[in-house]
Amino acid sequence: MYLLISILIIIACILLILIVLVQNSKGGGLASNFSSSNQVMGVRKTADFLEKATWTLAISLLVLSLLASFAIPRNQEVEKKSAIEQQIQSVPDPSAMPTFPVPQPEKGESQEKPVLPEE
């Protein structure tokens, strides 16, 4: 259902773009091409048709967008975590890291650290 609504939205967008491009901002556009009076659709009727088509497509685009927001497929299952979240979850706790034995000095060695000469 969501795919069908998405396709209808794309078609409505393309048709709306084409109709708006056909119109002229000063009232000419496609209607100015039909200036002869013996046409079936006169200049005024063509302008009225383009205006009605623009409004119809704009309203249908709005309605289809609202329907698409309700038709978005939502899984009821637990959503998969992103790769970054999985890496964060898989990092081991530093307090749980194994401790390695520290070498103990032998009986003959001193436990004091050697002092380095200052430069």
C-alpha cells in the first residue's frame, strides 16, 4: 500500500511541475497560444482548466502525503540496532578485563626506582 501511495505522489509531483511550467505568471502561458476565437476551448477556458488542475493536484498531493504517513510499514518486532550501537554494546567492561600479574622484584634487586639525571 505504501509503495502504491509513493508512486501516486511521484506522478502527482511530476504533473504539478508540468502544469505550473505551462502557466505564465502574467496570465498568458498555454492560453496565449490559443488566441483564435474558433477554438473549442477558448483562452479563458484554458486558463481556468490549468488553474483547476493546479489546485486539484496540490490538494491530492497533500492528501496522498497524509495517507503515506499513516501507511508507513512499521514492524512490531524489535527494530535492529545500528552498527555503531552494536559496537558500543559489544565493548567489554573495563572492570571485567583480566588482570595480568606484575613481575615481583627478585631478592637481590632494590625496589626503588632509578633516579634519572636532570638535564
